[in-house]
Amino acid sequence: MTILPPDPDRDALSVTLARLRNAREWTFDELAGRSGLARRTLIDLEHGRAAGTVTTWHALAHAFDVPIEHLLGPLCDNHTPPGSKGA
């Protein structure tokens, strides 16, 4: 019997990206310049049309000067993250 993990909350990635960008009052163009990512990529990520790659989120973590866990951690917001002991 195969037990599959719960689906990641991909909407949380979009929300986290939007909150960080808006908190800094950065435009998509400014974030593109700081991250080296294409403006279209950033728009697609923030609007949930793309999930991005590890490299993409790594570039964003550096642009925002936050640990990558800050960006990817919300994937598990609706369930117990792997490696955690349930309460």
C-alpha cells in the first residue's frame, strides 16, 4: 500500500511572494532586477500560473534576503510538514 503525502499548498507560494514584494513596495520590474528573473516569470508565480523551480525560489530568497524556508515553508501550512512529529 502506497501512502502519498498531502498536496502542497501552492497558493501559499503566490501569497508569500505577493506579501514580500508588496511589503517592500517593489514593482515586478524592481524584483526582476534584484532577482535576475524575468518579469513575466514573477507575474506568473504571483498569480499562481507557475510553480517555479528550486533555482527560482533560491533567487527570490536572495533577492528578499530571507531563508528559502521562509518562501517554501508555507507549502505545508495545511498539514504537518515532513519530519515533524504531530502534536
